[in-house]
Amino acid sequence: MKLREFKQLVDRAVETARDYEDHNVVIAVKLPYTTVGARPTVPVISAFKGFDWENGLFIITPEENLTPADRAFTETMKKLQDKLGWAEYENRRLKAEIKKLNKQIRVEE
């Protein structure tokens, strides 16, 4: 994204905001697994034009350090989440089966 595009998006957000709205600026964080609810975010503490080696960049600094995810870690987390989901499904299924068998035992007694 170019700085002009970013400015247009910010200008549009400010123009359409109500007088009492002053939104916090955050960076969305993509996790290597699925979560429930709002996306995780990190607050922004500053933004500035780069210089010297960073000339030509507009740098947004998050409150917390963000590091690129290791692909192997991402894949491992996804596999573990899939296994957990399957285990939870099996657990619910087995609980229902136990409940059904307990009813049969009570009827036979």
C-alpha cells in the first residue's frame, strides 16, 4: 500500500466518524490458529516517514514487538488445532453414547 492510499482510507474514516468517535489505531495480528471473537490487535504508538536506509517507507510502530511467524510453527499450530477440534467432537460423541448406555442399564435393572 502506498502512503496516499493509506491517507485516503484514513481521511474517509475520519469524515464518516461521528463527532464523539475517536477510534484507537491498532494493527491486526494474524495468528496461526483460529480464534473466536474479535481479531487480536496491537496498539500503534507512533508512525513516521523513514529516512536514510528506510527512505521511501512510512513506518508504523506497534506497542508490542511483532515478529514473522515461522512457517513450520504455523503448520504445527494448525495441525494441533485440527486434532483438538476432532478430539472435542469425539468427546461429545462418546459422552452422548455413555448417556445412552446408562439409560439402557437403568431400563434393564
